[in-house]
Amino acid sequence: MTILKVVPLSLLAVVAVVGGCSQGKASIGDEPDAQVKSGMDAFVGNWDGYMEAYTFSDGSDRVRLTIQNGGKSTVRFGDQGIWPLPTSPTDTYPPTFPATAGLPSGTAIPTIWSGYLFDLGSLQIDATRLKATALSTQLFDTWCKLQTSYHLAEADVYACLPCDFAADYVTAVTDGGENSIMCRSLTSPCWSTADGNSLDWSYIPITCEQEALCANGIYSAGIRTGTQPNAICACDASGCGVAATSPDITLDATLVENQQTLTGSLVFGDTNRTIWLQRQ
């Protein structure tokens, strides 16, 4: 004869729970892995955030990164839309270029600009840390390449102005509501004249931006003594382009918060600020 045993419902409930737990991890209290990706893959994507205690040329503190594995990585500053590239050597580029930049007592040229995608180079990955660099003058490369390269015979140099001058020898004028410059060109014997009284002057209108980015001489008492140490555009017999300089923007940031936040420092010129970026 078969004997039936009655098992209390409370005991069945305990068995069910234990049996369920034996099938895998409990879902309550589980935390995602601290690092779900490694190497470059951990940084690939779009990042958007801000830089502390600083505003860019458009008044915004926004910073955006695009990191690609094997592709072009970029950094963008401010909230300004991307400016169309210049198409003429007399274009003001970017359109926010200071109208009096480079003139005596004029506005200084910004070190870092909004409205442009700067290439990130020299990317280095060390676990959760990313280091990269950029060149602030990169945005002038297209503009410089539109300029004409002139051979200044007396100094035997090339420049994107047909004259060799210093700021002390430039006169600002107003032409149709736009600022322009009159520059003394080199036309026989000019600076080599011994008495300094028989210089053969002629005047050529140029834009403020050409004066600021193409100036190529350092002068003392009207005599050329050297080349411009901070020239943006450099020229040779084949044309012009941005002068070769070392990258002056440095990014050093670390992944935190399960790889959803990138924080660290952004350095350019004498500015060093903290950035906070979120993965998009």
C-alpha cells in the first residue's frame, strides 16, 4: 500500500527558492563590470561635455570629442556651428577673426577657436587613460594655401605678402566699412638705402588678417633684422601653408563611471582646465 506524506507549503517555498538560486546569479544587487571594454575600443565613440572655468571664442564652455579606431579623431570647442572653409585669399576666416588683430594696440589672436574640427593626433592609450594632441593653427591651413607666395628678393625669403614690413610701418584705414591695411611694398632699394630718406614707397591694400598671419619681418629702426617668430603662414617657391610647429593643445583624460565619463585636463598656451565629457 502506498503511503502519502504531506509536505508543508512553507517548506516547498524554501526548496523552490534554493532550486532557483542554483540555476545562476541572483539579479538583485548585481553591478555591471567596472570595465567592459579595453584598449582603444574603450574610448571609441562621441563625447560631449564642458571645460571648467573657461569660455571659448563663442562664449561657450562646450567640448566635444570623436574618437575612432583607425579613423580620424577630432576635438571641437564651443557651441558654434562649423564654419564653411574660405574660398578666397581675402576672405576673413574664421568670420570671427578680430578686425584689428596684429595691429598696434589691436586685439590678440585667440589661441583656440570655435567653429572648427581639429584633428587629434599622437593618441596614446594606457589602460583607462587617453593622451592626445592637436594644433591650434590647423584651422588656418586652407586660408594660408589660398595665399600667393611672393619672393622678397632683398631678404631672399618667401611670404604671402608682396611686401616686407613691421607693424610700426603699417597704417590702418577704413574702406567701405571694412578694416584694411596699407602696406609699404619692397620696390628697389627700399630698406637697403643708406640714408633712409630716398625709400621708394608704394602702397598695397591688404586685409587685417593678411597683415596678422603673413607678417614676416622683425625690424629695428627700419632695418630688417630677422624673421617673424610666430608667423602662422609659411611660404616657399611652391606656395603657402600653415607654418610647421609643434602641437600646442594637449588632452589627458581618464575613463570613470563604468566608461561613461571621460575626465581630465585640456592644456593650451598657458591655460590648463579640467574637462568633463559624457559618452553619447
